[in-house]
Amino acid sequence: MLALARVIRRILPSSSSCQTIRAAGATNIKKCLKRFNIPCIFRYAPSSHLPSINIVRSYSVQVNLEDLTVDYDYVKKATEKSSTLIIDVREPHEIVEHGKIPNSVNIPLGNVSPVLGTMTDKDFEEVYKRPKPAEDTEIIFYCMIGKRSGMAQQNAINLGFKNAKNYLGSFTDWAIKSQ
């Protein structure tokens, strides 16, 4: 929508006769945002008379950080459950070098969205020897220290997976505690 305001600014000259039309364009953006219940704050910069839009994301339910992260003990128990999918988002050479958590599948970070989003159920099961997760399946992501797994978790949440979790300590924590 901000792009639309930029288009309006570029198309219409800044002469006083066009200021009304430019303002009308900004007003239409406001109406459009209100119509779709997108909360926003408009501020007008005195030099350009174009709105600066800050869109605020609102959630219907308060998200609890503890529900989104897991620890060593939780993951250890999850390795014994076939209903939980544990995904290692490291590159294959890292797994060869350092090892992996038992019963986990390797889907490198760059492939998480395509695999979970567009890969067919049949192809997923063929490649990973497990059923493709449903939107309510518990998925635990891990990497080496927890950063890439957090990005993978966010990708999964954006794809509609409601029970995606991040193992914050990831493989570094696993290796230390499982000795």
C-alpha cells in the first residue's frame, strides 16, 4: 500500500492543483485499510504530503514464548513419539560432521518452506519416510545453536503450522547433555 502512495506521488506533480488529488489517493488508502480492518497510523511528512504507514499486527490470542520453545528434556521425550516431527535445518555436511538427534529428518533451512508448503504428501513420505505433517502436528526445529531453527519455525507458522516449536539450545545443547 505504501507502494501505491509512491506511485501516486510519482504520477501526480506537486503543484497546488494536484495536492487535492494526491490527498484523495492517501484517503483511499486509509479507507481500504479500514475496510479490511488493518490497523494503521498515518503521519504526514510536511515536505512530501505523503502518508507514512505503520501497520500494526494484531493477534487474537496472546502468544506465550514458552509454548514456542522447547528444552533438552522435552526433545528427548519427543524422539520417542512418532506423532512429533523433529526437523534438523542444518546443511547435510554439518550433520555428517557433528551428528544428529535421533528420529529427526534433515530439511535445510532454505528448503523448509517449499517442502512443508508445496511438496505433495506422497513425495514427502517417499523422501522422508514419514507422513507429511498436518497443520496441527507438533514440529520441533533445531539447528546448531537455535537461530536458523527459529527462522524455520517462523516459516512454518507463516505456512499455517500451529504447533511449530524451536529447540533453543539445538544440537550444541543436545551434544553436551546427551554425553
